[in-house]
Amino acid sequence: VSQSRYGGNNSSSASITVVPRADLRVKQITKPGGVDAAKVVNASVECENLGPSTASSAVCNIEVKDDSGSPITLISNSCSGSSSIASGASVICNISYVQAVAGSYTQINASVSSSTNDDKPGNNEASANVPVVLVADVSVKVNMPSNASAGKEVSGTVSCTNQGPSIAEQVVCSTAV
């Protein structure tokens, strides 16, 4: 170090604090098309970190609701708890739930968050609908006497039953003699 003509102080120092930043996003929700009422639905959600830093304590949160907004309990969820997601890496969460027996769809809602600052939170949520295929099992039972006398009135019953799981709509239960 050379000495200046104004004195011997030709050096300085500074400290820089690096603030980690991550750009988390729900990359995709993979789901089936229509699923029969009361059948198990298997789906997956991919949560990704676009960086530049590792996303610490990242949580990929998933909830499922029917079309009225009521929650549906997950049978399984491979992503419970938090973990770190490295820059450029993804976490894939596999879920299972029982499809609603009424309504037109169930909705999978996913969000991702982290203790690391995220300057682009607009891509941290996504949702996808799984159409409900309504299934009814209607049966007819006719109960009449096995013998009848000519010219006499005969009576019996005709009953229609739906074993579901969905409501049977516009059912006409009748018999012809």
C-alpha cells in the first residue's frame, strides 16, 4: 500500500448483509378427469423454488373442498410438515381423498410458503377442479301374490330404491299391468 500525501489512510472496509430470496410457486396440479362419486381420487401438486436462494422451512399446503366450499378430508398427503427447497428444485406432494357424492366438482387448492423472503408471491397459489361423476343405483321391486282368481282384484306393491351413492334424479317408478 502506498502512502498518500494526505496521510496514511488509504483503506476502508464495509460489511454487506445478503438477504436470501426465493421465488416459490405452485408449478402444477396433476389430477384425473371426472371421477365417480365416492371413489378415491389420487392427485399430485408440485411446489417449486425458482431461486435464487434456498427456501427455508417451505410448506406446500393442500386442501380439498366440494363445490359448496365444505372441506373434504385427505386420506393421505405425502407432504406434511416443512422442509427446505433448494433453488431450482421441486417438491411433489401426492394426495388421496374420497370424491364427493353430490355437486359438480371438488376443488384442489394448493399454496406454498417459506420463511425465506418471496418477492413474487402472486404465483404461490393454484387450484384445479375434479368433476364429480354422479352415480346412482336404482332398483325396482315388485311384490304381487303368486296366485290370483279370475275376475278378482289383485293388489301388491312396487317400490323403487336408490343404493347411491349419489341422489337419483328424475326417477319415475311405475309398472304396467
